[in-house]
Amino acid sequence: MIMLRKMHMSKRIDAVLVRPQTRNDCDFCDEFVSGTSNAFHALYHDALRTRILHATERFRVFPTIGQLVEGYLMIAPVSHYTAMDQIPTDATAELTELAELTRSALSKLYGPSVFFEHGARGPINGGCGIYHAHLHAVPLNGLADPVEILKHRFSYTEASDLPEFTKQSKHLPSYLFYQDSNARLYLFDTGPLPSQYMRKLLANSLGDDNWNWRKVGREDRLLSTIERLSGRFDTMCNTVPPR
């Protein structure tokens, strides 16, 4: 089943014509052009050609390495930007629609989800070591939304939409974008954060200390996520009435 769906995904990706801005030292940039110098290839090259579940002109949706819970996805731009607030203004509408589509896909299988991005401009601001913008989409699977913990720890403002968020965040050297389980948007002024801060916070809620994606190895959860979500995005796109 995975092999058949893998072929379907590769055809879908090949149909999207993009000339991305890339960096030779970027894990995601290398993966998006089918390179071999990236973490996904090192772990899964003999089992999967790609982990991408959905492709648009400017973005990719795929399961994260380090599946704290099944269904944990990321949305990343094809071109290289270090934070989501650096993407072109005319791409924010596409990102907003894609995030809504991802939330809908996850809710049907896993229930409520949260979205976040640690906007780290470089190592001095913390992060996870891949300075290519990526938005995390995490099903809560019955866990409490950690938004109240974040509101207690950091100063924040609320935003009505993604364009407003990007205007507010551009002056910050580091920030945390967060969309809670009710789809409310928050911009947290965190200052530099420890590496994988949000992954640690979620792992603590699960009672799991296996938060470091670089140490997890090959995961059955990632394969299960691909198995359950393959084709679902395309099906949903085909059933959404035109605007």
C-alpha cells in the first residue's frame, strides 16, 4: 500500500514546476530537489522515495522526523527562507489556505491540532539546526493545549491573520508563532529559545523524553502517518468547491 501511494505522491510532485532558491548546506533544500545529503534520505532511502504528502507551487507538507504523535506534520516553503515571516507577501494567502487544509485533514483523523513556528534567524537565536522556515502542525491526541503555559511564560500579542502576524514579527530577532486548537493566532516575544523548545514542551506533556528528532532513527509512526494521510489532501482539494 505504501509503495503504491509513494508512486502517486511522486507523480503529484513532478507535476508541480518550481525553481526554488536553495542553499547547499540546507537539509530541506537538498531534500526538495531529491538530494542525498539530508536526514530523511539517510533514514529512509531504501524504503521511501519521498515523504511529501502534498505539494503546492510554493510549499510542501510532510511528516516530521521525530513523530511525538502520529500525524505530526510540517509545512515548509520550497524556496529557502530562514523564517515564515520572510516569505513574499503574495505567498501568505497560499500558506494560510494550506494551513487550513492541513488542520482539516488532521482533525478528521486525529482531532484538534496546534501549529507553531520558532522563528529563529540563526544559531544565536536557538532553533533546531535547520534554518529553513517550517511550520509545525501537531495533533493533540487528547493532550491539553499548551497555549496557557506559553502565555504565562512569555509576553504576547494576538493577530487576526497571517499577514498581520508577519508585520508584527519582522522587528523581532526571534519569535514564536502559535495557533491554538481553536485557531487563534499568537505572536510570542520569546527571545532566544533552547533548541527544540516546543518539542520538549510537548514531549513533557506526553511523559516522553524522546524529543530530539536527530536521535530517533527510523519510526513506525512516520510510516503510519504516510499510510493514513497519503492521498487525503488531494481528495480534499478535489471536493472543495471553487471560490
